[in-house]
Amino acid sequence: MVNRTVPPAGPGPALGTDAAGEHGRMWGVARATLDGNWAGGHTVPSRTLYPHQWSWDSAFIAIGWAHIRPDRTWSELDSLFRAQWRDGRVPHIVFNPAVAGGAYFPGPGFWSSNTVEGTPPVATSGLVQPPVHALAAWHAYRRVPSEAGRVALRRLYPRLVAQQRYLATCRDVGGAGLASIVHPWESGLDNSPAWDGPMSAVPAEAAVMRAYRRRDTVHADPAHRPTDLDYARYVTMVTAYRAGGYRDDSLADRHPFLVECPLFNAAMGASEVALAGIAEAIGVDPGPHRERAVAITEAVVTRLYDLDTGTFHPRDLRTGRLTPARTVLGLTPLILPGLPARQVETVLAEARSARFGLAARMDRPLPSHDRTATDFEPLRYWRGPSWMNITWLIRLGLLRHGHDRLAAGLRSSMIDLVAAAGCHEYFHPDTGVGLGSPAFSWTAALLLDVLAD
Ligand code: 2M8
């Protein structure tokens, strides 16, 4: 690993001059993207589409800042965790009061967090996102260790622990040691085919959206975004959760969407591994974190691994069944260092199959959904396009299990995508054309991280 606090003159001694020049140029583009999205204390994912602070975006963004402005790594996370609720949940959106309420739908008025006990002074959503924060904080610190970083870790540690505790207790609706998500937005992969089954059981009609004004379709091509029917269901689910004061008791009796997601739970387990590292660095007992990481890994395998497909699937608590789609979510438990060899082997086979095309030399980027499936949509958001954060996580998993050549394939693929298209939000999984926001923060941040390797 390279520890670097300033941009490199060239990206590394192993490269020829042309590659070094190209990587230096990309470093500059990524840096300018993050600088342009810096909102003073936090970074917006995109100035147009997402003008507030998003939870898991901030975790990935914090990793990128470590390479150019380590102070901003800690501002980013501090700003997010200042908005943590008293019950430990870290909201998926922290609204910037300086941004007009109508700039994003659903805005602060829709969520009404200020009417709920135990919420921060700033307006937030009431949902969460995959808990990649401890993982990111520990990764950023190890990239650029410093005394200021250690002080920040000490400050963040109790908050990260509270975040994990909330998920492991209040959200363990299935009672098997895994957290349930109550909304597809909590998965981060909003309209993934993984949610089609559980979503279809949510009663809603597209006409619900006549009462609201979507803002996303003003900034992005509607053909690339979730549909109005998706949004009607999203709104219905938030309305139900909000009506119960965002409480988590008896969710099984009253909430229309309850799913155990492989990525969400793998992130929870990987964050316990990271918390063990953080605990050691600040002089706290790492033992309980290690034990929880083992227990979560076992539960992910027991509950979410399908012997027939050899990959992981979300479990729909409403039906008790695994959802059938073979999406990229199924590969993400690779980030668990303790994933048993059998599961690593079959997930790798899945990743290397024509469905995902993982190779030491990738001919196309990693898609978010099985490219051989009939419902694969190369332009529509999480139903096919390639995303940098998921590719980064799977690369991390490959490195953790010693598959360095395949990890190098993903690294090159990430660099090639941005070299050709810029720091887009997502990319066409066949052509690599940039889609969505053209100046997207986590793309820039994670590019910096892989360039620095
Ligand atoms: C997307 O989700 C938001 C809702 O949270 C949206 O579509 O408006 C997803 O890609 C999510 O993973 C991401 O965190 C967010 C901001 O980049 O945008």
C-alpha cells in the first residue's frame, strides 16, 4: 500500500511514461470532481441529482479524501455521524439546510424527522444504508495513518459501535443475527431486480406520484431511472415507516417490505472486522468485534447462500424465500475475510461466468445484474450498469481471499472506465459509456484509491 498525502507526480514507478501521464491526468480530474462537490464539512454525491449528504456515499468519499486532503476524510465522517439518531441509526440522507427544500425529492418536509424523538437538530431521512463506514474509516486511516486520524478514530469509535448495535438489535427482524432492510433505498441498489419480488407485494399505483414532483428525472434521463411505479412503492413504504415514528418494534406485523440483503449484512460483518482493527489502534478490546464478525459471517452463509446457484441471494422475510435474481449483490460477501473456502470458490465461479465476466483482463466492466438475464437493462441504474463502489468492494474481497490477478483485472477495468468516460455515476456495462451524473463523488474518490495502489 502507498501512503500519500499529496497528489503523485506520476502514479508509480512500474508504469511507462504514457500511462503515468494518463494516470496523473485522471488524478487531477478526480481531485477536481471532489473539490467541486465539497460543500464545506461534507461532499455531495452530485451537485444536481443529490445535493445533500448521503450515508454510504460519504464512506466511499472519505476513502478518496485520504489521498489528497486527509482532514476532509474525518470532516466527512464527523458530519455524517453528527446526524446519528439517539437509537444509533445513521440516516441515509442528511439534508443541508442551505439547499432549497424542493431541490431533491423526497425532501426534508416529506421525512419530517424533526417530529420524532431522539433525532438530531438537522433534518434527515429515517432510513439507513449499507454500514460500510467502519470499513471505510479503517481503510482510510491505514492508507494515511496520522495522529489526527487516530484521534478521529477514537472520536468515531463509539458512534460506529452504536450504528452496528442498532442494526444488530432493532433490525434483526428475522431473529437469526442479520439486519433487515425496510426499503430498497436502504440497500443502496435501489431498483435492483433483487427487489422485484418483495416490491411487487407493496400495494401502490403509479398514480400516487401525481401528488408529488420527482426531481431526479429533471436531471437524469427517465429511461435510466426507476419507474414511477417504483417511486409510488418507495413513497408508500416510507409513509408506512414514518407513520410508526420510524420505530422498529413489531415490523414483522406491519411493514410491507422486509429483506435480509447479502451486501448489507456482509458490510455489517466486514465493519466488525474493521472495528476490531480500530479498537486495537485506540487501545480497546477487539475481541467482541471479532466474535460478532464470525457470527455475522456464519449467519450470512446459513441464511443467504443458495446451494443450487452457488451464490448469495436476499431473503424476503414476507415469503421466507430467497429472491431468485442473480445480481451482483450475490458476489459481495467476498468482503468477509472469514467467508468459508467453499463459498469463495462457488462465488468466484459465478463472478467468472458469462453472467458477470470477471477476468484478469476484463473485456467489459462488471455489471450490476446478470447480463444473460432477460430482465438485464444496460441503461437503467442498478439493473445492469456498472458502478465503481460495487466494483471496488468486490476487488477488496478478491484481495482478501488472495485472488490478486482477478483483483488487478477489476482495478484496470475501473481505471479504463474513467479514462474513457470521466467520473460518471455509472457506466454502460457493454460500451463503458458514462451515464447519470457526470461529476460523481464516489467514482472520483475510489478512482483515487485504486490509482494510489
Ligand atoms: C441513489 O439513491 C437515491 C436514494 O437514496 C436516489 O436515487 O435518489 C443510489 O444510487 C444510492 O446508492 C446512492 O447512495 C444515492 C446517492 O448517490 O443515489
